[in-house]
Amino acid sequence: MYLARNLLRDDGVIFISIDDNEVANLKLICDDVFGTENFEGQIHWRRRHNQPNDKTKMIGLVAEHILCYAKNLNTYKQSGVGKVDLTGKFSNPDNDPRGDWASKPWKVGSDQSGSRYIIKNPNSGVAFDEEWMGEEATYLKLQSDKRIVFPRGGDGLPRKKYFKFEREKEGQCATNWWSHEEFGSNQGANDAMTKLFFKKNIFSNPKPSELLRGLQQIANTNNESIVLDFFAGSGTTAQSVMELNLEDGGSRQFICVQMPELLDKSSEAYKAGYRTIADITRARIDKVISKLKTEQPDKTQDLACAYFTLAPSNFKVWRDDVDSANALREQLEIFQSAEKSTHTKQTDAQTYMLTELLLKHGLGALGVHAIAKPKNVAGVTVHRVLMVDDKTMWLCFETYTTELKDEIIKAMPAQLIMLNSCFVGAKADEQLANLQLELTALDIGLTII
């Protein structure tokens, strides 16, 4: 939870799904980590539509809990509170040119306070001396705008119209009860997985995409949002992000993390050729991308997902526990080259280092527009990356030459990354110092690994 909080934007929110057994403990932990003042609510989602028949239990489990916390409640509110799709029935029985509408009582409820004045029913002539939702001037203005209706054939108490087009623009506040009809069920999600994989029981009780779509809506995700799911499971989050983008023209991005948990050999997924839960996650994302590209080819040309596997670093790790001058000298000697020599092919080594360095610079697949094919520049292999701000980054892992420097200055990348081992020979330090001075004068960033 502490790690999750650190990853959140100031206006970010987190949703945590949990069952009855641990919801109380999770609430206490989240109150401690996020603060009770940032508790947004607890959603109760009916995850199954059928009635359980467990003879060993007094209460059958049909609902799941989803705790919601903001990193900073005030910042989240300032950025705009998200809304879910409209519920309720809209119609247009009086052929109002403004379209379909619904209504709510103008008379206050028993636990509300309002203003007291007399309203005369224009149909029956009956006068009502009640406590109403707004001032009399407000009522008269609504009446002149034809926003007041009298139900029961014109004899009922006044009700205020609200139009569907207005509510669609404003959105609707979510409640803490999410039904399976609106937000999907485990069974519906199972059926969707069966259609996608052409095989039953690939994954046990996946989350429905309708549920994740709803969570994204109330989180108020937008074009700048990155949705992180660090227990990705079947990959529902990834699917819901891609589908919502197509629906509203958004460009949200997602990161899904899944441990390579081994599958039981007797499971249907194992029989289908999958070996870990992560294999299923990746397969579902690929299948959804393929499906969406087939259904909406004009909107999905750039739809793609990059996959990364957690692995040891390609670079040596500095030991900070050295306790003698000899040990320190030994470390300094080792770090004349920061990279490990674990790859037999030079091309593989450069690809792995490129990937790791981009991730460590906060770029990875989410922070770049494109990575060009390696280019030979002055006899040296250069990797060129176009970042989201349309600035270029160059990375070089081979021996530095003066000719390379000239080409760098011609190209004027915003950032250059090189290895310390690129500088060789008796004048290696002098070469590096001169390069740093020249690039600084040209406002080109230089990072030496």
C-alpha cells in the first residue's frame, strides 16, 4: 500500500478489491497509509447473479468489496469528480422539444429542509401549502421554463424536470451499491473469456470489463491518465482501458503487472498451453488488440502493448559496504565499465541496455513515440528515441570517436546517454570532459553510465 501511494499522482485514486474475510483489516491499513480523510467510499459489487446454495453457511457470498481512497481528496476534487453512466428511465410523454426527461419531487423529503409557500395546481386548481425544495422565485422561473410537471393525470404534487441531455453532460454520481446488471458479474466475465479464447474455464472468476470501466469513470481518467493494475490477473483492466479509449476518443495508457504464478497442470489453461497466470494475461491482451483491430481498423492502427519481464539489471551494482581502501580500489576498478558482460551477442546486449535505460529514465513504452532502428553513425551504432515531447534521445554503447561527436552536434538531440566504457585510451578522461563541455554549451543533456 505504501508503494502504491507513492506511485499515485496527487489527484490519483486507488481501488482495492477484497472479500469479507479481510475487508476490515484492509480498511485499517488503508486508513493508516492514505489517511482517513482520503477515504472516498466502499463499493459493494454483486459479483454473481445467482443465489448461492451453500448448506454449510448461514450467509452466502454474492458481493465483493472495493475500497476507494484518494491520494489527496482536495486535489482529486479540484481535478474533477468522475461520474458513471446514467441510470433511471427517461421519456418524453409531453413531446418536449428538448428531448427525453425524468423528474424528481419539488416537495422536500422528511429529512430535508426547504422553503414554505403555496403552490396552486394549474390543472385542478388545488392549492398546496407545503415545504418545497427551492424559493418561490426559483419555482416560478422553472414553471415559466416548462420544467414543472404535475403527475397522476395532472392532480399530483409538482415535480421538477431534468433532461437527459443535461445529465449526460454532467454525468451521474456513483452509489456504493453496484449491481451485476450494470457492472457485470463473474459469470458474464467467464462467458466473455470463453468467447475470446474459444475455450471454457481458462481463468477462474475474472473481473468483468464493465466493472473496471465504471471504476475508470469515477476515477475521472482522461487522456493523461495511466491506469496501473499490479494484480492484473486475466487482464480485464487492459481491455477496459482500450475499449473506453475507443468509446470516447481517449488516449489512456495502462501498466499491468502479474507475477508468473505457475498454473495447476490439471487446469484447462495448462492444457491449452499456458504455464503461468502471466501467460494468460498477455494472451488476453493480444487477443483483445486483435479483436479491436478487426472490428475498428480505422481507429486502432497504433494500438499495441509492449511486454517486459523482470530480470537482473544489465549494469553492475555498487557496493556501499566496503570497509577498506583495497576493497574500494577494487570496486573502482570494476566500475571502469558499468555494464555486465552476460550477453554473448552484442546486439542483444545493446537491446537489453536500451530497454533498461529507457525504463530508468521514466520512459519505457509509455514515454516514447517511437524507437528507430539502430543506425550506424560515423562507424558507431546509435539508438535513436523520439520522446513524447517530440525531442530526440540518442544512446550509444560503443567506442566514442571525434567523428561521432561531430554527428551528435549536427543532429542536436535533447539527450545523449553513453557508457563510461565508451571512452578508451590514454586520453579517455580528457575526451569525456571535452564532450561534456561542448554539449553543455549547446544545451544537450549528457548522461554517463
